[in-house]
Amino acid sequence: MRRKQLKRTLLFAAGAFVALVGGGLLLFAASIRLPDFDVATERKVEQSTKIFDRTGKILLYDLHENVRRTVIPFDSISRHVKNATVAIEDAEFYQHGGIKVSAIIRAVFVNITSIGFSQGGSTITQQVVKNSLLTTEKTITRKLKEWVLAIKLEQALSKEEILSLYLNEAPYGGSVYGIEEASRRFFNKSASDLTLTESAYLAALPQAPTYFSPYGDNLKELDARKNVVLRRMVELGFITEEDRASAEKEVVTFQPQPEKGILAPHFVFYVKSYLEKKYGSGGIDSRGLNVITTLDYELQEKAEEIILKGALQNKEKFNAENASLVALDPKTGQILTMVGSRDYFDKDIDGNVNITLALRQPGSAFKPFVYATAFKKGYTPDTVLFDVPTQFSTACPASSMSNISPCYSPKNYDLLFRGPMTIRQALAQSVNVPAVEAVYLAGLTESLKTARDMGITTLADPARYGLTLVLGGGEVTLLELTSAYSVFANDGSRNPTTPILKIEDSTGRVLEEFNARSFRVIDRNIALQMSDILSDNTARTPAFGERSSLYFPGKQVAAKTGTTNDYRDAWIIGYTPSISAGAWAGNNDNTPMEKKVAGFIIAPLWHEFMEFALQKFPETGFASPTYEEDVKPVLRGIWQGGEMVTVDTKTGKPANDNTPASRRREYVKQDVHSILYWVEKDDPQGPEPDNPGNDPQFTRWESSVRAWAVANGYGEKGKLIPLNNN
């Protein structure tokens, strides 16, 4: 009896709760008034988002300044763009009553099971409400208002009127709002004359107008989204499969981007893209945000001046018409300078493309990540590797020096071979053969992990790369490469790259503010060893000369160049503890430059920038690394043999406990071998290998080294060699 009574009570309470909530929602819905779309005062007040430099005083760009919008009747809009918009934005537009219940349920589920209120599921009707009537604040109350207003709007207006409102309000990038303005800006024609292909392009933009901008870096992604629009139009019966195939092939020419008042344009649009990704694309321009960025505008101005002047000179000297530069603060990850090309508005070189974000092969600029990985395993800067002709491919005879696939026998940029070299010498002089040996010793997967830990995200699949990785076989961006080098500058700790110091909304509420997030990714001593090598002017002099563009008298600046084998890219990345700067030279269309190395092409531009930057960020020098002494001879620079002998210089016999220090002299018994004879690849400081021949590379390296030894007078075994002659 009690159980039945309890059940009735619970049912009554549940019913009362549902009635109460339902009644509350009805009262809430009834209280929301549908504004008059013809009355300007009823519309949402738009406030301009402004982007400033790090001082908060220099306005880089006013995103909503000179907003352009031309309202046109529904009948004056091409049917193609109407259909394309419905296809990609709201396929059920003509069936629903303003909202889609399934989308709402999904949104509610995601939002209550995640941090923040972020899931959308908006129909075109809801987007009209958001764009015209409501703030972009992400709260449950605002979302409820949006749903209620969308239903009321559907009851008050026809589908054509709602779609007309959307097309006349939608953001198409920058200050361009509405389909008529977008049509004239991009294609120099009225919206009534848009072709199917042009309509598909425009329908692709509102989701992320900065990311998909035809003036930005993601033209391939824009083309792909245009094709998605066309496929959806086929699925909905708006066009035929033949129409789609023809439209996909059609080549569309966008009007040149007009020049306008904007400072540091590549950086500004990088920031705008960041804002859209984080806060959504809808209405970013008009949210009234105050964005204080990390940009040092004095440094930016100087970099733009240097890059423009240098790129024009390189065009005449080296057939390299473009250049770019980015600089970071290693201690914070803040972007100080971003110059994406010699001139953003130069359409002849696709100047609007931001090369600091473009995927290019880094050449030898990738080598430090491989050597750092080798140091992790126990190899040292004094480890000896042999720069001799070597066939690395097991698919080819060891005696073959062919470099035609599947064979791989790399050469150096000057076609010379130098014999035994320490890692310090090989890296400082950017010698290729020891670097290929190093990536084998360090491990391909391990080297990629080091690069990834240090901030390079584009080399995801180890199966795509081989030993050529160390010579720049993968693709990276200048921004990520410069950021990764800043880990060396910051003693092994990484700071994620950021362009933002502070963002406030129109009420002064802080949406985000910079907080340092430093975390260690490589051992401090390894980072210091790398900086010690890359700033060693004596070690690099044989390749670059004593007074090269990498040298700063009286200052300790680390630097590494890189040139791709086909001379399509020239790089230099350099740093002090206070600033990390990377620069690139080449051609956007990927045509090769004159056959000159980066030291001639891009290093002079970088040097001029660093000279200026070091006045603002004085060089403080790197801490001194420590080096192990109690290691195998080959790991401490001794390549002539592996057995050490201390001799009494008076008697000529082995020294004993009674031999005074003044008469002791250390010798090595001559027995020249490749490093794989002396060490196990994955445990270099462990025992010598019992059978070196078990390593698949051993016979290849060994035969080349033995041939070099015999040819250069080091073939005799057992001869005592004094160490001071090594």
C-alpha cells in the first residue's frame, strides 16, 4: 500500500515539475518579442573589432571599418547562389519550422557533457536571428531565445524572405557583408549574374570567411569546399551530375584584393583566423573585441623593409623573387614579427600567401633535430663520423655510388668528401654524409618524435620518410621551424607559439590573457650543446668563411642554414636566448633559384634583421654545457683506433705506476673503422658489439671507411699514433 502511495506521489511530483517547466518555457517564449526587421533601431548594434600591436597603441587593423553591404531584392539574386547556400548551410531549410529538433538534441547533449556552451546546430533561420538580433554570447538563455525567435520568424516571414535576409547579411570576409557586395568584390558583377561555380565559391565562404578567403593561404581548401557545395547541390536535386562536373572544371578568376589601411597584413589575418577558430566565424568583425597582440611593430617595420629590399635584390642576383621572416621570443613563444612575403599586395608573386605558414622542405635546417636525438642516445658532439662516399640503400651493392632510386649515395653541396669529422664539425659545416649516418644512428622514428616534441606538427607519418629526412625530405612551416629552434634557445623548454597578449569584449571583460606555459621537451645540457655548436664560428669557418653572415663580432648567436637539393628553398634559423628568427627565400611558384646555398641568398637578409633586433634584445650569451670525458675513443673524437696506450717518453715502453706525469704520453693503436665497428647503434656507451656485421649498414659504412683509410695512409694496423696529432 505504501509503495503504491509513494509511486502516485512521485508521478504527481514529476507531472507537476513538467507542467511547471513547460509553463515557464511558454511564458518565456511569450515574453520574447519579434523585432521589426524594417526598423534599424530594432537591429543588433554592431561594434568593430580592433587589432593592436603589443603596446596597445598602434592600431594594426579595424576589422569592421568601412563595412560594405548592399541590400538587394530576392529576385535580384542568382538562383544558383540561393540553392548553393541552402545546400551547404541548411539542406532541410524548406522543410523545418525554424529549428531542427535533432540538431538541438545533439547540441544540448554536447553542451551539457563538455566544458562551456559551444555546440551549434543552427539553421539558416537561426543564423538570421544570430546575425541580426542577438549577441554572440554563448549562454543557455541566449540559445533559448534564438530557438524561440527562429520559430516566430518562420511564422512571420516566408522562406524566401528569410533566405533573402540571410543572403543580405552573411559575412563573406573582411568588411564584405551580403551577397551583392561579395559578388562585386570577388567577381565584379551583380549577384543576379553569378554562375554556378561562382555561386558555389561564395556559398563556401560564410562558414569561415578568413580561412577560406580567396586572398588567403588556403586556396586548396576553398576549392575543396566549393566542390562539397556542388556535390550537395546534386544530392538535393538542384543541379545534375553533368552540371557539377562542368562547374568543378571551370576556372574562376577572383578580382585583385584592393589595398587598404592595414599594418602587418599577414600577421593580422593570422590573428583573425585564430579568432575565428576560437570564437566562431560569425560576427567576429563586429563583436567589438579589443585584441592586443604580441607584435613588436618597430621590429615588424624593419623586417618588412629588409625583406622587400633583399627580395628584390635576390630576384636579380639569384632568381629568388620572394622572401619571408618570422621572429619569436623563446622565453614566451610570443610572435614578435611575421612577414609573409616581400609585399602582401603584390599580386604578381601571390604576395598575399603567407609563406611563414606554407609547407616547404627545410633542407639542412632539419639536421639539428636529428643530432639532438643522437645526443639523447649517448652520442656526443665529439663523436666521429666519416664523410666518405657511401651507399646507404640495401637494395644496391655496397660498392655502387649511384644515387638513382632505389640507390642512395648522397653527396655534399660542394661535391667534396672530408673523411673523419666530429659531429660538431659536420653540423657546423652542414656536411651531408655524416648527417645521413646520424639519422640512422639516432633512429628515424625517434628523430621525428624529437621534432614533434619541439613543435613541428607536419611530419606525422614515419612511413613517408627515409634517411633523406635529415636533408630536409619532409615539409615544415617557417613558423613551426623557428619555434622549434627556440627550444634550443630556451635551454630545452618549449613555449607554444601565440599571437595574443589580451582580448577584451565590448564591455571590457577579459576573454583571454597570455599566461606562459613552458614545459621541458629536451634535456637542458643537450640544448646547450646544440647552441654551443651552432654558435661556434671556428667550427663553421671551413664552410662559411671567418666573416660570414652567420657571424656577429663579440656576440654569441647560433644559426643554421638549409638549402634544398633542387634549389627551390633557402632557409636560415638563428637565435640568442632573447630572440629566435627564421627567414626563407625562393619563389611561390616553386621554380628553382640559381644554384647558390642559403648562406649567399637568405643569410644576408637575416643578418641585417638580427643586427637591428640585437639592439632591442641584447645578446646575453648561452650557458656552458658539460661534456663527458670517460667515454669510448670514437665518442671523444679519436677515430684512428679504439685501443689507447700510455707510453713512457723516456723509455719508449708502456708507462707504469712509477712513471711521472711529465713523461706520460697517450697514444692510440691505429685501427681505422666506421663507428658501427665500435658501438651498438642504440647503446653507444655500452659494450662494443660482439659481431658488428649483424648491423645491416655495417658492411656499407665499413668498406667505404677502410677504402678511405688505405688511400690516405692509415691502413697499417697497430701503429702508435700520438693523440696530439689527431
